[in-house]
Amino acid sequence: MREKFYRFMSGRNGVDDLARMLNWVILILLLLGMFTRLGIFSILAIALLVYMYFRVFSRNTAKRYEENQKYLNFRYNRTVAWNRFKKRMGQRRDYCFFKCPTCKQEVRVPKGHGKVEITCPKCREKFVKRT
């Protein structure tokens, strides 16, 4: 039986990170539909379930790989943005953050120095801000 399954799945996409994420979203939607008794959650869960199984059993692995890479890039960008936000919130007691008016580069300046002239490290534009 196991060999039959391996032969069936040979050349197919299988479960990747996007399919795992869809699985969790389906579970959450089903739970929401169960507790709120709104049919829209169940309908969305079934539609996502069909799409997830379509991806898992698809033989067009190049297209599924591309979709998975887009999801992984999106997840990576969100993780980097969240980590940057956490780091900035940890430093907000000691530093002020300003954006360069020319190139929009973020510049970190120590607090408590009054009015200072800031030189952008990227474009060398000078601007004055109060810290």
C-alpha cells in the first residue's frame, strides 16, 4: 500500500510551506465557523481546502514552486519588518529616528542633544532636527 502511495505521489508537488500555512488557515476558519455559526467561514475553508489539495496533487511543480517562493519571500519580509520594529521599540528610550528628506534613509540620533544638524550617511544631505 505504501509503495502505491509513493508511486501516486511521484512527480507531484506534495506538501510545502504554503500548503502547511493553508492547512492552519483552514483549521482556524472551520473553528470560527463552528463557534460563530456563520456559513461564510465554512465556505471559505472548503474553497481553501480544495485549493490546497489542488496544489498538493499538482504535477506542475515549477508553478507550485514559484507560488511557494512568493509565500516564503512574503513571510521573510514580514519577519524582518517585525524584528526591525521590535529592535526600534527597544531603542526608542535612548534614540530618535528620523528619515532623510532626500533619500528616505532612516537615521538614528541619540536623544537629549537639543537641535542638531544630521548628515545622512547615504546621500550626505544635511538637515536639522530637535532630539
